[in-house]
Amino acid sequence: MKIATEKSMRHPPMNYRIVRLKEVQRMTGLSRSTIYTQIAKGNFPKQIRLTGARSVGWHEQAVIEWIESRQQT
């Protein structure tokens, strides 16, 4: 399954959710530092900026697709 990229998630489906870091950690089992390390390496979906200077989230579908891609390897 194809991993959702920042470009492909610019116009996500109407039934999408934005999940915050704690939910991403729960979904993946990864720590905060591992998530950000994998983002820096290009191996995990990039976060998106929400309201406020420090508020970020992830497209839930991008995280789900990342999880599914890991199960195939």
C-alpha cells in the first residue's frame, strides 16, 4: 500500500481526522523522539501545523497507511 505523502494529503478525503502526538504514539507504539527521528529521515508522515505556534497533528489516514506499510515488510 502506498504511504500518504504531504502532497497527496493536501486534499484528503472528507472523512479524515487529525490526530495529536499522544494518539499517534498510541497507534504506533513509538516514542515521541522516535517519531520525530523517523520524520527527519523521511520514514514517517510529516506533521501538519494546527492553530498556535506549537500545535501540530497528523492526518490519521497517513498514520494508518504507514502502519499498514510496516506490516507488509
